[in-house]
Amino acid sequence: MTQFAKSSPLPRPGRTLVMGVVNVTPDSFSDGGEWFEPDAAIAHGLALLAEGADLIDVGGESTRPGAKRPDSAEELRRVIPVITALAAAGAVVSVDTMRSEVAAAAIDAGAVLVNDVSGGRADPQMLTTVADRGVAYVCMHWRGHGEDMQSRAVYDDVVAEVVDELSEQVGAALKAGIGAERLILDPGFGFAKTGEHNWQLLQRLDEIEALGYPLLIGVSRKTFLGTLLADEAGRPRPATQRDDASMALTALVAARGVWGVRVHTVRPNRDAVAVAQRLRTTR
Ligand code: PMM
């Protein structure tokens, strides 16, 4: 198990970390409803842990385009029992939330990383909450909530604009007091991005890496892979049948040494990381 203590620098074990996803939601695009009951979510998290997940990311709000937000009481009801149980079982837990209130309760329940897909833009208290608690923070590129985010997928140069906007978000995080050694960046694949934007970001990942922070890559099961793998009639490949393609991308980004991948299946992605790592370290 990767050591990931509060108030200490991020673990960097020399290979890409694998973050397994537990969506405690009725409506996530990739696995909506499958793990909505707390017992099912806990069992799923434990299964991912047994497969070798370095972290378990627990979320209670679907961020799919067009999704309606649960209120914070409902989000807390969804995630806190699951985080409590997984942390007690020894998992390194991250909480996928845009709300400072949920982040704070999740940290109290044992989470050691806050994965904020809004990168501090959704809740003005988020950055100071994370700074005060001294936990690690995933700062993702974000332009707005799910209900209208795809209308914001307009760029002259997506990579340059993501770099600029993420730099702004990083500046705010540092100003709020989050230690640079606890920051992880994420380009936000599919968040106010078309498939073409996602491919450009993957192609030019070096420009995001140049910001100098560890990178988390979340492409698992996303729509652009469904489009890539569409059948002859043009029907996109369903989300749960995109895992092999997701794993291929894991191998490619692990080969360049990204800090982590956020994925729905753990064992095949751990294997992909092992292959990439073996090649990377062969002289
Ligand atoms: N994607 C989703 C949710 N949370 N967090 C980070 N850091 N990066 C992502 O790309 C990301 C995320 C949406 O996917 P899901 O509904 O399958 O969880």
C-alpha cells in the first residue's frame, strides 16, 4: 500500500499510481447506479483495493454533461459512510467533490486527498479548507457545471488555454496556502472538451507537464473512446466496453511517467502500468 499521510509530501513510488473509482451516484455515465447503495459501494471499493488500487476515489455527484446536482446533504449521505468504511479497511481514500463542506467531512471520515473537478472554481471556500487541513489536492481544469459545460468547449488552442487557465487555478491554490508539494494537476478530459480537444491534450501532454506538477489522467470509459470505437452504423461503443481502450491509454501515459491514472477497473490498469514501467526502466 502506498503511504499517503496527511501533511506529508505526495507519494511518488517511481511508477504511475492507480486510482480506482467508486461512484456512489444513480447517474454517472460510466457505471451509474451500480454502486449507489452504501454496502455495494463499500464492497466495490474493497474489491478495487484487493486488485491493487493505490487510491480509492469516492464521489457522490455525477459530473456527466447535463447532470443535475444533488444538494450537499444528499452528497454527504452518499459518500461519508463509504469513505469511513474504506478508510477503516486501510484504503487510501480520496473524495471527488466540488463542495468544501463535503471535503471537510470526508477528511474527518479519513480521506487524505481532495479531488475537486472544479479546481477551486465551484466553491469559494474549497481552497482554504484544503489548505487548513493540509491534505493533497487534485486541481482539475474546469469551465463550469455539467448542465451547460459542453457549450464552453470552445478554444482557439485548447492546450495553450488549458495551460493558462490551470496556471490561474494553481496560483489561487498556492495563494490560499495549499503547499506546492501537495498539488496534483488534471487537464479535465471531457470537461468542456470535445473528443478532438481530448486527443490534442493527450498528444501535447508535455505542455501540461511543463507546469511542473504531478499529473492525474482521467480518460477511463470516456465518450471520446466510445466514439473512436463506434460500430459500422456509427453507434458509440457503450461505456462498460471501453476498458481495453482505457487501458491502452494508461500504458501510453504511464510510459511517460504521469503521477496517476483514474480508472474504473484496477487490475488491468496495474498490469498496463507494470508493462510501461518495465520498459521505462530498461537501459
Ligand atoms: N472524471 C470524472 C469524475 N471525476 N476527477 C478527476 N480528477 N479527473 C477526471 O477526469 C474525472 C474526475 C467523470 O468520470 P466518471 O463519471 O466515470 O467518474
